[in-house]
Amino acid sequence: MAEERASNNLPHILVAAGILLVGGLAAWQASVIPKSAIYATVGPHIFPWIITAFLLILGIGLLLAAFRGGWAHEQDGTITEFGALGSVIAGLVLNAALIEYIGFILASTLMFTLVARGFGSKQSLRDAAIGFALAFIAYIGFDRVLSYKIGSGLIESLI
């Protein structure tokens, strides 16, 4: 019985181990980012360490869940939603393909709308409006506050 339970949990344990491995690699790479005296306490190394911490916490949580029976043990017979997965992948691919031509704001709006569709939303106009607002704020933050160009296109040329 215990042997059967361990074999059923192996995929969960492997996913948790993979996340912990990625967290370890992130920690290693974050540790080699040079620290500059120009920056006070917040520099280019702070966000990689935050991401590293989240990855390690997630990996530990997944590992604990795996040893307790797995995180999907109550979902016997689930079916992969390939349409939803395709919508999310399409959003990511179209963003990467179109950002150079239509700009950051419109490409990100399209991505947000498709990802929301992939997660089950049926209100594309609302999702597009939310995506546009978030992309617009992000663009203004990078362009005006940080003076960093993240893609200029149709909307960006107007502001």
C-alpha cells in the first residue's frame, strides 16, 4: 500500500524537485550579480532574490503536498483542457511576435485577453479593457518613470 502510494506521488515529487532545482539555480545566478556602490540597499539583485525565495517556498510547499498524497488526488479522471492551454500559448506567442509591430500596449492587451480566455473568462471586451489599462500603466511606468523603452507602436506614439 505504501509502495503504491509512493509511486502515485512520484510525478508530484518530481515537479516539486524541479521547482526546487529552478529555485536553486536562481539563487546561484542571483548570487553572482555584481553589487554596485551606486545603489543603496535596493539594486539589480533584489528582485532575483525575491523570485528565488518564492520559487523555493513554492517547491517546499509542493514537496510537502506530494508527501501528503499529492495536490490533485481528489481530481481523479480530470481532462486536460487543450483549448484553454492553446489560448494561453497563443497569447504568449502573439505577444512576442507582434510587440515589435503593434507596440507593447496592444500586444500586451491581446495577450491578457487570450490568457483570460484560457482561464475561463467569457467577457473578452472587459478583459481587453483591463489588459489595456494594465499595459498602459506598465508602459507609462517604464517609459516615463524609469526612462526605459519597452516597445513603441501605435498607441505609444500618441502618448
